[in-house]
Amino acid sequence: MILTVLGSGTSVPHPLRSSSAYWLDASSGTLLLDCSPSAIQRMAELGLDWAGLDAIWVSHFHLDHFGGLAPYLFGVKHAAETRERTKPLKIYGGAGLEELIRKIDDAGGYRLLEQRFAIEVTEVSALEPFEILPGVEAVAMKTPHTDASHAIHIRDGEATMVFTADTGFDTSIAGLAGGVGLFVLECSFVRDKPVELHLELAEAMHLIRRAAPRRAMLTHFYPEWDEIDFAEVVAAFYPPCEVIAAADGLRVEI
Ligand SMILES: [Zn+2]
Ligand SMILES: [Zn+2]
């Protein structure tokens, strides 16, 4: 698999970091992990086949992770690039996903789900494996962030990854990520986090140490990270593996 970071930032506007989205090239198709408002433009900017995208994972409904979904559906509905498309677009997320899409749709009368191809919305149950792309197995785990927030484990043959999305500290996430090829963790704050529902560096590093992945990536950086020497603060924790700082446009092979 190859992961391309589309947005390594948060809901706070930032000149270099757009809000949460990651493009995953798997053996049988493409998957968008979170669909932030800026994801649409970033996909086009990076030359990704946004019109042929196979599936979308929505980690939770905060707008820096979900706010691009309706605009994306509106865009592909009217784009010339999807005129020949027949394969369905699959959208996965927690309970309430379909109702939320329908409410947005109804509010503006957009008919987002009426397209030239099928839009299939599936609400997943925590810890029940499902096939997110043909032959690609996923399992979601509830996280302490919102009522509908989930981390996700993805397996494509030998390649494995976990994406925490937004979460508070919970050591069971390390269990989900045990030995994965790439462990993508939010790391909203450097230290003294102002809210319980996100991670700060010491917590993220603790989860990495417990999970012992082959590689880890920290992301979802609030602007306070701008002033920080990433390599220096990470090295202070004697990381057990390579720890990468996410950046918009960064591509990582898993
Ligand atoms: Zn967020
Ligand atoms: Zn959030």
C-alpha cells in the first residue's frame, strides 16, 4: 500500500497544513481516509484519480474530517471525469453517517446520492471485520473522542496500517496497532494538552512503544507544532522505530 498525506492539520486554518485526509493506494483500489474540506483540492493538486476513487472511510463527523464529503459528492455528480464511471463509490463510517449525509442533502436539495453510479453508505460496527476494498480487510475500534469516532486497522496482504484519527488517550489503541507496518497517530499537541479528547506527544509515544509498529507517523498537528523541532522532541522519547512527521503531500510506502 502507499499512503499519501492530503491533510496533516486540524480544523484551524493553516497555510501549509490542510485538514484531515489521507489517500491510500491498495492492491485492489483506492481509499480515502477522512474527507476534509481541503481533501478535494489536494487530490487534484497531487494528480490523484479522484473521479475513480473506490471508497471513503469517515473516522468521525467533525468537519475537519467529514466536511469535504458533501462537496466531493456534489463535485463528482457534475464532473465530466465521472461521466463514464459505472463502479459504485462506497462510504464507510460509524452509526449516524447515513442520516447525516441525508440531512445535508435534504437541506440543500442536492441529490448527492443520486449519481450516474451507485453511492453505497455502510455504517460499521466496532470490532467487526469488514471488506473495505476487495480483498482488503478492515476493523474499526471505538475511540474516546466523539460518539461516532473510530480508529481503523487495514490489512492488504502483508501490508498493515492503523489510522487513529482523532482520539483521547486509550491504551487499547496500541493493541489494535500491534506490529503494524505503519501506525498513523494523531498528535494534536506537544504537551500540556488543553482537552482530554486528543493526544499529546508523550501519550502518542507511549502508544507507539506499546504497539511496536515497523514505522509510525504523527499527524493532526495544531499550529503550536510550528515552533517545535520535531526530530528533537521525538528523540527525547527514544522511539523504538522510525517516527515520521506527516506533511501535506508526503507519500509513504507500507
Ligand atoms: Zn480533527
Ligand atoms: Zn475530531
